[in-house]
Amino acid sequence: MPTYELAFLLKNMSKPDIAVSLKRAGQEIFLRGGFIRKLENLGVSKDTPYKISSHGQVHRTASYFALQFDAPPTTIDDLRDVYKRDVDIVRYKIFKVQEPEKAECTLHEEILPPAYRKDVQELLAESEKKKPKQWDAKTGLDYYPFQR
Amino acid sequence: MSLMRQGLVIEKLVAGLHRQRFAPAAAPNLVVRWRKPISLGTAPSKLFRVPQRPQIPEDELKEIRRLFKNYNTQMKSIRAWFAEELKRQEAVTAAAVAGATGEEAEFQRCLQINEEWNKKVAAERQVRLAAEKAKLTDKILTDLEQDELQKSKRMAEIQQMVEREKDLSSHYITEENIDQAIEEALGQEVNYNFAIDREGNYYHGFSMTPTTSHS
């Protein structure tokens, strides 16, 4: 079962009501053979960025939650349908959780002065290649001695 | 402009008009000598004209016929001579070619050379095919080994994943402990809107005092 993340907004309610709504949302996942990995509260009764209409009501504040769960992929459409019809849920979105890309820290290289940075040195070498050929002054003269 | 030239111009104009009328499909730039179409029939003024037969004197007619017969006879004889000559020449050259070069012997020689070549190439081919077969068997064996290695690697990865999940399973939220999890979540708000410094400290909001946890 892949891991998904359900990010959703509950309408402005008292804490016991919020708990009931959260439990309902969780039960839908358990019903379909899934389990929850993590439940995060990102803020209760916070201002929404804009006024949101949902289920015939206008919301200017909402409670933000993120729920990480595992469920069979075939049930995700079902869950979307259920959450769409839940009147307490103002907005929701289900994402697939991606493993974060592994990256090595290169900060110690990046904060060097430009002349010591490898990429800058490469750029300089490249520009050196493109320079037009100049008069070689090994003759001791500072001008081209023959008629052009 | 002379009278003759004028007449010519008028003739051309008339001809052009007729062309347009009777031959509209003709190319416009093409100048064709004008002829009355046959569909117009004989002109009324020439309807009852009987053309005169040519009057040739009798001795002249005799002479013309003699010349005509002579010509025909001579042409016939020349043609026959050429045909015979050609036949004779063909017979001579064919016999010469067959006799002088000895085609049969040449063919046998070629056949022998061809057989020698075939034998040589067959030997080379056998060696090459054997080498190719050995190479292919080698490749198949190494591929099989690689495949086994990959499979065992993948199995190890899966095993690791299973172990990790087994460890994590004690923290799963299920029907039994969801109430407790909800209570905990409502009690503690998480805020990912923070900054970090190079030592890994967190800064929330506008505060300049670092904290060690991100929530």
C-alpha cells in the first residue's frame, strides 16, 4: 500500500466537534483496509487566505489538518468521493507521498569566494577557449610588423 | 503599311476569331495555320466543281511505269542480299567463338575455383560461429548471475523495508488509538513556517531566539 497525504480544512467548530469530524475522516480509511501514519494539526480556527464557499456556506476561518495514511490505490477515488460529500470538510486534497530526494550538502563549496568555486573556474576556462587568437609579442614589438 | 501587310493582318484577325469560335480549347498563344473545319461542308460555289484528271502523254506514262518497276526490283534484290549476308556472318562468328575460346574448359575451371572458395569460407564460418556461440553462452551465464544478484539485492531491500515497517507499526494510528491521537493532535499545533541556521536551530515567526524543535 502506498502512502498518501490528505491535507484538509475543517469548518470552524468547537474542539469536540472537530474531534468527531476527524474520527469520521479516519474511520473511512480504516473501513477500506488502510491505516494512519501521522495526524498533524496545522492550526485551529485560522484565517483562510480568501473566503471559501463550500456546501452552501461561506467560510473565512477554518482548521487545518494533515493526515498521512496508507490505503490501497483502488480506494483513493472512493475516499475522494466521501470527503467531497462530508459537509464539515471545506477543502481537501489527496497527494501521493514521495520519498525526498537525497542530496549532498555543498554549502561549504558554495560559500567560497567566486574565484575558488569550481563552477566559476569552469566558466572561466570555457571563456578562455572562445577568445580570438591575439598577436604573439615574442618578437619584442608591440605591433604586427608586416603589412596586413 | 502596305496593302499586302494590311491583308495579312486582317487574315490573322479573322483566323483568330474563327479559332475562338471553333476551337476554344486550343492554346491561346499557339499560331496554327487556319483551315476550314470539315463540318462546314463544301462551299456552295465549289459544290458542283469536278476536278480535272491529270493528262499524261502515253509515252511518258510508259516511261514512268518502267522506272517504277525497275526501282522496285532493284530494292527487292538489295534487301534479299543484305538478309543473306547477315545470316552468313552470324553463322561464321558463332562457330568462331565456340571453337577458339573453349567455353566448356573455362566453365570447369571457374567451377573448381568456386568450390575451393566455398570450402575456405565454410571453414572460416565454422570457427566464427563456434566463437560466437561460446560468447553467447558466456553472456547468458553472466546475465543469469547478474539477474540473481539483482533479485537478491531487491529481496534484501524489501526485507529491510518490512523490518522498518515492523518497527514503525507500533506508532500506527488504528481504530483502537485514534481517539488518543486526535486528542494529542488537537493539543499540539505543528508549524512548518520557520527558518533554520547553519547549526540546525529553528526560528519561528519574528523571534530571534532559536529553539531546537520545529514545532
